[in-house]
Amino acid sequence: MPSSTRRPVYLAELSYPAVARLQAQQPIVLLPIGATEAHGPHLPLLTDVYLSDAWARRTQQALWQRGIESLIAPALPYAVTEYGADFSGTVSLDAETAERLYAAVLKGLLRTGFSSLCVLNSHLEPAHIAALRSAVARLQQEHAGCVAFPDQTEKRFARMLTDEYKRGNCHAGRYETALLLACQPQLVDEERRATLPENPADLVGAMRAGIADFASAGGPLAYFGSPAAATVQEGDAIYARLVEIALLSMSDTWPTRLRPEAS
Ligand SMILES: [Zn+2]
């Protein structure tokens, strides 16, 4: 990231008068969403939350470069995480609870005076994505055009990401490990990472076949792909694409605020 970056603005750190002042500039609220879920023996349980937080910080810098104010809402660290549920520390919500939680938080942000929300999610389990999509759709019905959801599992966005991501082996492998190295390197267990062989098991294929947990899908250590191959440089390059994806989705949602060519 360039050295001229501004300090991130978190809703959590502002007083209510400071929020009211910022609201006069119609900021975009970035809502990071992740999970509390096993991510291999080398990454922390909150990996997806750290990934979404870093995505939000970098998106905020890109919005500032376009003269647009934003703030980062407190991240949601719980999701439907059934695939990892057998591993210590993983906390899975049922789909109905997750959908209601996301819809309620989005609604609460609108009620307190924000009008433009953007969901930045890094947990890619299909049932979780479905819950999130339906929470966003529910809100859009009542308040059209209030939420952008740059869903990286959408084909047009997925094709902008790495080969490992496109193959679907993106749980705690090279893709996610690179992203965590680029934002929270101290949380990557480097000694353990160096010992992990590539796991070529086809997670997406297993999901399609109805297999519902990491071990049965061929990931007994809760990772797929090649964590040992990840680098900080690749992580930074992936974040650049993710920021592009966020800007594309926001320019679809608010074409007069973010011109498509601006991305
Ligand atoms: Zn993850």
C-alpha cells in the first residue's frame, strides 16, 4: 500500500457526534463478514474476519482516492460453518439464524442514518453465501439500492482471482494464506506452514457431491491447496483484485457515485 494512506476509520472508534458529522457526507459503510472456523493447522480461527477487515481497509483507501468517504462497521465473526464444525474452536450458526443476524445488522445500520452499505465477506461456504444473499435481497426489497454485495463467488468476479481460487481449493490454501500473510503475518504459524504438503483434494467437487465436512472432502487438517506456496506479494496482488471487485460492485449499485471507469 502507498505510504500516503490515511488511518482507517472504524465506526467502533467514533463517538456519536463524530458519526453524525461523517453522515453529512453520506459515507459508504463497509461491513466485514467472516467466520470463527478452523483454517488448517497454520492459520487462526478468525482468518476470514481478518481477511474481510483488510479488504475493507484497502477498499476505504481506494474510495478516498475517488473522493468518497466511508467507514468500517464492526465485523461479524459468526457464520454457517458446518464444514469445519468437527474441528476445535469452530462455531457454526444455523442458516436461519445467520440470515436473520445479517439482515438485522444491515437494517440497524440503515435505521441509524446510513444509506449506502457494502458487504465484504470472506467466508465462502455455499450455505453461508446463500444466507447472506437472501439477507441482502430481503433488504433490497424494502430499500432498493442500499446494499452492494461484491460476491466473489459470482463468476464474473471469481474469474478475476487466482488459479487455486478458481479450482475451488481455496480453504486455508495458497490463496487465503497469502491474504493473511499480507495483513496479519504474525498470526501465520510459519514453522507449521512449511511442513504442509499440497492437498489436491477437490473441495468444490466434494461439496457438489453432497459431502458436508472438510475431513470427508479430503481435508483432514482443514486445509486444501498449497499453503506452503503462499507469499506476501501474491497476497497484495489478490487484495488489489478484491478492491477492484468491490469497486465494480459498488459502481453497479451506485453508478452516479462511482463511475464504472473509475475502477
Ligand atoms: Zn476462509
